[in-house]
Amino acid sequence: MALWGNNDNKGSGGTVTLDYSTGVVTGSGTTFGNVGAAATGDVIRFGFRGSGGTYFGDAVIVGIASTTSLTIGSTAGLSGASIASTAFYISQLPKFTVRDST
């Protein structure tokens, strides 16, 4: 049962790198856009919260170009630290849970 949204963890296979200047997320071993995977309006969480995890923040997905490329709406909810070859997961958290849901 989901705690915050319809599906708290839709997918997390592979790693991602973010280009802060364009908002483009490039994945390695990812399945963005496949049925049941990431979709426009979902939230991507960069890194993991909790003990031993490095958490960079959350962002709303606004476009998916392929199974390895998507675009986020804003980087305002992110730490500003470099995100490269980073673990992630996709969820259907409500957009209001992200600091800047645009």
C-alpha cells in the first residue's frame, strides 16, 4: 500500500545523471517511458533518504524522450550538488510534496 501516492516506488533500475542547465536526466540501464515505468507527472527522487544514503532531492518529470532520457520541470527542489551515476527511484508522490512542483 502506498504511503504518499498511488505508487511510492514505480521503478529504480539503473543510475542517472542530471544536467542542471537543461533539466535533462540521462539514464544508464533505465526504462523511462516503458509501460509501467516513469511517466510525465511522476516524481523522480535522486539518491536515497535514510542511514548511509545520499539524498539530492526530488523533481517532477515533465517529459520523456526515450528509455534513457527525461526532462524535469525545475531543479529548485534539488541540493545543487553534482548528480552523476546516481541511484534514483520514480514514484507517484503528489506534486505538492516537491519543493517546486513546476
